[in-house]
Amino acid sequence: MPESAQTVPLDTPSSTVSDGVFSIASLFVTAQSDMNRVEQRMMKLFRSDAPALTEISEYLLQLGGKRIRPLLALLTARLVGMPTA
């Protein structure tokens, strides 16, 4: 593995890194506060005047999918210096 691939930012919690290699779970930890805002926004967007649709949407969101793209977008924004808040 190239040396640059093993570089870890200084502000990264050591518990998220194992020998300089990140796991997907550690990336979620790194962007946890941003991902919480994404989660809240998704819940707000999927609410409906029809209670049954809101219930179905909440159920689908609780299954845990649809998180990788927002995570990658947030991490990419951080990488290029864009504010994520």
C-alpha cells in the first residue's frame, strides 16, 4: 500500500483507525454529527399528511439504508474544505 494511503489526519480519534486503515463504520464515527443532521432532514422530508405514508417512511428509514451517499458527500466536502454545517 502506498505510504499516502496510510496517512491519518491528526484530529482523527485513534479508536477509528487500525494500522492506518479506515473501516466504513469508522467513517460514520468521523462524520457522526453531520450524519445526525442528514438523518433529521430525511425524517422531516419523508413526513406526510397521510399517517400511513409517514409510518411506512419511518419504517424504511429505520432499516438503515440510504446512508453511504450522504456520508461520502459529507466526507468529500470536508476533504476539499467546504463547511458541512
